[in-house]
Amino acid sequence: MSTIEVVIYGASGYTGEHLMWKLAERGIPFIAAGRNKAKLERRIAEQAELKGARYEVVEVAHDEAALTELFRGRKVVHNLVGPYAQFGEPVVRAALAAGCHYFDATGEQDWQIIVRDRYGQAFADKGLIVSPSCSFMWTGGMLAAESVLSTPGIDSVDIAYAGEGVPSAASTLSFMRMCCQPQLRLVHGKMEAWPAATHMLMNVPGIHQTMIAFPWSGGGESVWYENDPRVRNCQTLVTFRNQALMQMLIPWMEEFAEKYAHLSQAEQEAATNRWALQIAPEGDMPREDLRVHRTIVSCHGRGTQVARSTVTYGATGYVFTGTLGAALIDWLLQGRQSVAGFQPATQIMSIPRLRAELFEAGVLGQVSEVIA
């Protein structure tokens, strides 16, 4: 068996491309694993950044036993096969059985809750980290929230994302189900569902027009803060510059609530997969451009007698996600682990170091104070 300690499962996808690039920049060897070896080899050959990198390509069945065998003797598994609520559990169970830390890049709030409730304690008992949503969503919002929570007396955070870019095919499958399944927010210490098919107009700092926004699964921040004594209220909204996409999703959300929400989980997933495939991009996507694919994350913090708001300007959700994943993996390989169990990126690595890593990569920029 090789001595490589990192497995990227689902490496042939768009997010996998960015994670392999960022691991190679750090000189970290990795196993690129997936169900189709030829596709993996083709995708790797197309990336100039991987010339000279140390890696192995492994074809593996999406099966708990096969994955456990692949993961055995490794340290970190980063799972990029989604939608995670549909495909994630065999990977989590295999990582746990093999004694590996587990990361993924989910935006699916219900998947975060599944991981926390079914596997969080088991990972903690083994001294391992299990951390879903190591990605722009929802780590960008956590960083913004931590900025305002540093002000004494603030106990409520209202987070908003504004993005510019094209979601990958896998992301499209995920966000379609995310917008249709129950979407939760933290209200006075308890998780509460938004009304089905919620959409609203939102003001985004730095943009003059109002934009259609959704809870986008409810956001991962409410899950991370649910048991945090500092936070009583947390909600997240998401919008994209592509307002035609946002408008297109509303009728499907409404149809789901009317015709599918009472059906079996399998029937619900089939419906959202069918809709997603109608709009998902086909073929390989070009690399994001930092000059075009810009992001904004704002956070309004409130306490009884105090308030603070910030806006963070950045770029490229997928490069952010690749940079974040590589930085967290590097941190653990250096033996700097200080937590275990179900943990956000902001607890795994110190926040100043995390910000510095993202700033150096050009994906996290100016943080400005704004009027709430």
C-alpha cells in the first residue's frame, strides 16, 4: 500500500479539479479516486498545475466495503460526490471505519444534520473530525458571523451571500433539492422551518438593485450555531447575479411543495434530480475567473443594545472551496488538530490563519463595516 495520506473521492468533478490544484500547490500527495479511472486520468492530464505532482488514480465502487478498504491507512478523506443526502452515507461510514478524518463540500443543510446526529459522536469517540460543508457555502458566512460575534453582547446573526458564476452540474443537483426540502433557521435557540418555497427581495451591499434571494437549504451556519451558547438567532439567505436562474427556480419550488412534499423521499429526490438535469451545465466547465466570478458575504449582528454589520468582498466560490479544503488538510497533516467530532472549518483552524490562507489565494478580500 502507498504512503499517501489523503484521498479525494469524486476527484474528476469540478470541485475536485480545484482541490487537486490546491493540494499540488502545497506539495501534498493525494489519491484521486472515483468510479471511472479513465475520466479521472483525463481530467488530471488537462490540468497544467498537476504536472509533476505526486498522486495516484484509483477506480473504486461506490460501496462502503470497497471505500473502507481504499481509506484504510490514510488520514483524511475529502468527499466530493453529491448530492450528499443521496450518496454520502457510505463514504462517511467508510471513513469512520478506516479511522480517517472526513471533509466534504456540501451545501445541503439536511445532510449536515444527518452527519451530526448519526456520526458526530462516533467520530469524536475516535478522536477524528467530521466536517461537512468545507466550502464557500457555508464557511464564508461563518467567517462573517465570527467577525460580528467578536463584539460583546451580539447574539443574533443575519447572513447573506451574493455570488456571480455558474454552478457545476453536481452543485445544480444539490441546490435543487436544497431549495425544495425543509429549510431551517435558528430562532430564539430553536430550529424553525422557513415557509415552503420562500423567496424574497434582498438588498445586497455594493449592489444598487434588489435581488431575489432564497434560504438555499437554510444555510449551514444555523446548524453550526444551534448548540453554541453565544447565538440565539441565525438565518442565511443566498442570491446570484443570474436573476433569471433564481426566477426559474420559484415555480419548481412551489410545485414541489404542492405535489411532492408528501411523497416518499425517493420520489422527492427523483423529482428534484429531474428538474436539475434540465438546467445543469453539460461537459467540462472552464476555470473560474477572479475578475468575473466575484462574491459578497454580509452579516448583520444584533444584541439588545448593540449592533454590528460587516461585508466581505471576495471571489470564486470554487477556488475558495479548493483553497479551504487544501488548507484544512495541510493543517491536519502537520499534526495541528485541536478538536474532534462534528466541527466547522472555523473551529478546526484558527480564524486568523484561515483568513490569511484565503486572502493569499485571492478569494477573500476587503472586510468593511456597514450600516445595519
